Amino acid sequence: MNFEEKTLSEEYKYEGRIINLRYDMVELPNGTVADREVVEHPGGVCVVAEDDDGNILLVKQFRYPYKELTYEVPAGKRDKSGEKPILCGIRELKEETGATAENYYDLGKLYPSPGYCAETIWIYGADKLSFGEQDLDDDEFLSAERIPLEKAVEMVGNNQIPDAKTQTAILKYYYLKKSGKLSGKKIIDI
């Protein structure tokens, strides 16, 4: 069976600094017309960075939509939709934690909420870290913390880390590392 929906029209309702909101009309596979609301986003990255002692770097910050402090892996949005995701990941890791890595690993991508959002988040692992100073954006207030990888996995299981990208990234990194499959995902050409 064909599951594809044909776009009949697109209308922008809002165009902002981070997101755009589009209202589309589509034709469903059975010929019925339906509407779709789509949030456009340039995409983002997240990085699970592990130090030589088996700790990963998490950032603790206030997230306004939820009005609470969260633990997250270093992450951020691409400055423009054409920006190479790995370069965004390298930049965000350095800005938020002061860390740079010798090795980066491609852990895939995720769609955070594909029912209405067109955002893609690319996931990377990193190791062989060296540290310098953070370089936070003017509107960014966070602390970088080192958490043992095993403890971070427990925190995901205990719902102490509700952020979806962070849960996915930590669990993927942990699985690939423990199964010996991480080294095959190393990014050589940056």
C-alpha cells in the first residue's frame, strides 16, 4: 500500500529566529484532503563526550518551556540549514563545556517529534578530550558536569534525564561502546 501524502499547498503562518510554522493541505493515499501543521527547524546536534576516566559531560541548565533544570548532553542548533552537522557538534561541545575531542563517532540521527516537527538531530560520540574555556552565547547559562557513564545510564532509567535527545544519545553510546561497535563508527574526515 502507498502511504505517501501529496502536498497540495503550503502557507507560512509564522517565521521566527529558531522555528517557522507552516500550514499545509495534503491529499492522503485514499484521496481524502487533510491539513498538516509543520514546525520547521534548521536541525541540531548533540554530543556524548567521554573523558579518560569514563565520565561523560552533561550540561545543567534551566529550560523555560518546562520551568525546570535539566541535565543534557552538549547540544545546539545548526547556525544555518546547510551547516555540516559534525562541525556544529564540534562547536557546541567547545562552547558549552570547553572540551575538544581527538575522536568523533557518528551515532546516527533522530526525529524528536515527527508528527508535527521537521527537526533532525544528529548524534555524535567523542573521546580523547582536552579542555579549555567555555565560550557560552550571551543568552546561555549552564554548568558542565562530569558524570560516570554508568551513572548517566541509571539516571536515564530513573527518569532523572527526561530530555529525549540526551536519553537516546546516552543509551546509543553506551550500547555501541559495550558491544564493541563504537570504533567502527569513527569519523575520520571532518
